[in-house]
Amino acid sequence: MSVEARQATVYYAPTAGRRFFTLRAAINKEARAIIKKHFPGDPAHSCDEDCGWCHDPGWSLEHDQPERFQRYHRLLSAAIKNRMAKESTR
């Protein structure tokens, strides 16, 4: 067996900063990255006795408001897909 160099089409998600082998994966990650950019989550906070033992679980749109996240993700994914379709016909 030998190693061969091959070229493959990859899709780049600029907001996510990654490359993907499938268009669907790139659109999915780009939509998630845009949503997280506009709705940044708050990290969990676990205090000790000095702070009052608050044990704040943090906040994330994906986990705390899943219906809203799914709606944004669906609409944004469709918009990205439509924009790519329009750009490819030029």
C-alpha cells in the first residue's frame, strides 16, 4: 500500500473557522456559530461558602430555550443554503 495525494472539495464555514467535507455539515456549524455569536452563553458558576453557595448553572440558548434555538437554526440554515445557491448560479 502506498499513500496518494488527492484533491477533494471542502466547504469552509467562516464564522466557525473550520472546513467540512459536506455542505450540510458546513451550513449546520455556520448557523450554530452565528447563533452563538449573537446569543453568547453564560458559563456555569459554582461558588463556595464565601459567595453563598449559589451554584449558578449558567445559560445557553440551545439548552435553556430549545424551541427558540431550533427555530433560529432552521431559518438561518435555510438562509445560508439559499445564499449559497444564488452565489453558485452567478
